[in-house]
Amino acid sequence: MKELMQKIIEFRDERGWGPYNEKDLAISISLEANELLENFQWRTSEEAVTESKQNIKEEMADVYIYLLQLADKMNIDLEEEAFKKMEKNAVKYPVNKEK
């Protein structure tokens, strides 16, 4: 994860994109997520994956890259926060063994 973050920050800084603020990064995450969603519009999941898998992968990567930049900007350890959120969700949504 550290190597990936280093490459993302290097790429960003080489292009002068470092000054983007949290709002801009959050907007970019949403826009890229919508581009991901476009791959599925008017298709079944199976059709979308078969016809657009490469684009789906690229849009997923865009979302991930912007999310990591936002986490970096806000000094948030996403891995730690994901574990905390899963613990919280486990309490909120306990396993129902009587399905």
C-alpha cells in the first residue's frame, strides 16, 4: 500500500495536482463512480462484465486512486478505518443463523 501511495502522490505532484482540496477529490470520486456505473446502464451484470470488463477495471482504479488521495490529504489510514467500519457493521448487522 505504501508503494502505491508513493506512486500516486509522485504522479499527482509531477502534474501540479497537489493543491486540489478535499471537496474536489470527493467530487472526483463521485464522478468516477458514476463513470463506473455507466458500464452497467441498460445491461444485465453479465452483459456489462462481458462487454466492458476492461473499462470497468479502469473506472474502479480511478475511484480507488482518488479515494487514496483524499485519505492522504486528510491523514486517514483507510485500512484501519475499513477494519473499524467492518467491526461496527458486524454489530449493526449480526449474522442471522436462522435464515
